[in-house]
Amino acid sequence: PHRPLRRPRRPRRHSSESDVPPALTNAEEVLDVLQQLYPESLKREGTGGTVVLWMQVDEEGSVTETRIQSPSGHEALDVAAREIAAAMRFTPAENKGTPVSVWIAQPIEFRPGN
């Protein structure tokens, strides 16, 4: 039986509105981690996919929690995406000049041959 996907509720006590969104600061490192964690068997088969994660980015720009918003259809890619998220670093989101914790949707794309 297939369960319909539901958007995770955003915890109120941890999320804030922001007027400046977080920005990824270590894209090259993240790409290296993605290549390391891309499951070798799926890469050889030419199987890719996109996982969309909800990620909580705290006031210091660290990812503190992840939830799968949209799975790839391959559990191994979904697991790898969450591990990749742990390597991501961001500038903190801001609300009126003050760093705040926010939830963002972040796609992680696995493309064979790249």
C-alpha cells in the first residue's frame, strides 16, 4: 500500500520567518560528499533521482534536522541525501538583521555520469 506524501509540519518553537534566506556556503564540498555517498551500484546502473529534503538551518547556519519531503524512489538515495545534508553549511537566515532558525526545502540531485 502506498501512503500519500504529506508535508511535514514545521515546529513552531524552532522556526521563524525570515527576510533574508540562508545561502549555501560550501557547495564544492557538498558536491564532493555527494559523489562519495552516491551508491556505487546505482551509479553503475545509470540510476539517478532527486530527493527533496526539509532542512532546519539554525541561527549559526548548521543543519540541525532533516525530513524527506519528496523521496527519490530509491531508499539508498534518500539515505545518502540526508547524510549529504549534514555536510551542508549556510549563512544564517535573518529577520530584521537577527539570525533565525528556519526550515527550507532543498533538492539533492543524483545524476549518473556527473
